[in-house]
Amino acid sequence: MAQRKPFLLRLPPEVMEQLNRWAKDELRSVNAQIEYVLRDALRRHRRTSGDDEGSDRPMGDGGGGET
């Protein structure tokens, strides 16, 4: 596994609460949930090389047909 770099993120309390609930629903830690959301956003915007690390679950595309 590649080395991870720590990063301080300041969030409003209500955003942190929402992330906490979402992470619980997905059976992830808040840190893992943030990483998953960021990787998904990068993938969607074609910002990754396709060789993602980690064992995150794929998210359905919802049939929106976005390219």
C-alpha cells in the first residue's frame, strides 16, 4: 500500500455530522468516506490515471448516461 500523507481539513459541524452519518451508512470511517468521495469525483472528472488504490466499492452510475 502506498504511503499516505496527512492533511488537515476544517469543516463546519453540520457538514461533519452529515459525513459521519453517511460514513456509518456505508460502513466506513469518516476518513475512508472522504477518500472514497474524492476518488469518485476525480474518476468522474477524469482526473485519475485509472490505477486507483484501495478497496472502495464501486458506486452505481444511476443510468444518467454521463460521459
